[in-house]
Amino acid sequence: MSPSSRQNETRQPELLVRHWPLVQSPWETGAMAVAFAAVGLIAYYASHSTSLGLLCTLLLLLTSWRMWLPAMFEIGPRGIVQRNLWGQRRIQWRNVESCQLQRKGVVIYLTSDASAAAELSNVYISGPGQVDEIREIIEFYLQIRRAGGGSSILRHDDSADSIGAPPVPTSRT
């Protein structure tokens, strides 16, 4: 590989996003916690069973774990790397169908089958003050993929592919 192509590889934009709704949106997650407790109380009063009320509240908390536990997203030429308490998940650009801008983040729709469970694999990325940057960098790589660049254009120096490496800022055009 020539030196000039190596330089072009490392200039591809990268972005590091810290996602933790409990800290970033405490009022909204607090309201959710109150709603979950209300569901638990309703279950308790309807059944007169403390264990059922606690079970309902616990199940709601477990199914909404993304609101309570922090996650780190590294968006770059090799795809999207999601790191959280459970481990690491890498999403390659060829598996991303599209993205949709939300009020506080971006929803990444993955290519998958038409089953109802396929919706659960979509990824929501939010970062305070980074919504536009997140959308721009994702659209940048989706345009490369749609233009036929595929994974061959998204080669990247593996030595710079770590969460600890400082991200290259995206250019605003």
C-alpha cells in the first residue's frame, strides 16, 4: 500500500459518543422510573401480591437497561462499535440500511429480515450536543457504501482502531 493511500485512510472521520440517558437526560429517565414504579403499584393493588408488583417493576427496569447503563459508541470507517457492560458489538457499514434523526439522537436501522424481532436490533445513539455530528458521520459512510465503495473503501489502519485513540473531527461542509 502506498504512503498516500495510507494517509487517506487515517483521514476518514471518526467520532466517539458517550451514551448514558440516566446522566444526559435525568428528568426523562426519572419520569420513566416513576412510571415503572406506578406499573408495579398497579400490579400490586390488582393482585394483592407484593412479589408480582416487584416482578413487574424489575422486568420493566431490565428491559429498559439501555436507559440505566452507560454505552460508548465509536463511529468510524470500520463501522459502529458499541461498548457497554455486556461487552462489545461491531456493526459493519454494509449492515446499516439507513439512519433517522431524532430529537436527541439518531436511530440506526440495520438490514435484516422482515421479522418482528428485527426491530430489536436497531441502534439508538444519543450524545449531548453531538446529534448533528452523529448524523453527518453516519451519512458520510452510508454515501460511500451506496456509491459502490463498499468495505474496500473503508479500509483503515488497525493501529488507530481503538476507543482510546483520539477521534478525528468531522469536517463541516
